[in-house]
Amino acid sequence: MATPTRELIELRLPGVSLAAFVSQRRRAGVGWRLLADEVTELTGVTVSFATLRRWFPDAPKRKPLRPTPHRFIPKQDIPA
């Protein structure tokens, strides 16, 4: 059963469900804190990042924002 806050957010979120919005933004690399700020800005309903995490425990992991480091390549001996 959804909380009244979640129901209000669902009603005010333009054109998409909250679950779809959270999933899409997490896949795009957005962290929980920024996501909560976006939801608050879009709907006018204040929600914390902890609340969003609790509502969506199975949300996709955040996409890494930085490229993975290169693997170590040992220096080769070059004849002089």
C-alpha cells in the first residue's frame, strides 16, 4: 500500500510513474540525493533520498559516472 506522500508524487509527476522515473534516472547515473531533489522540484512534494531508497530497494544500480581505469600493463624492457 502506497503512502499518501507517494500517491501525491505519483499524481503530480508529469507523464510517467514514479517507479519508471526512478529507474530511468538511476540508469542514467543519477544518485539518490539528486534524484530526491529532482522529484521535489518536479512535483513540489518534499521527499528524502532515504525515503526513495526505501520505496525502491530493487532500483537499478547507479551507472558509474567515471570510466573504469585502464588495466595495468607492465613496462616492457626495450633494448637500447
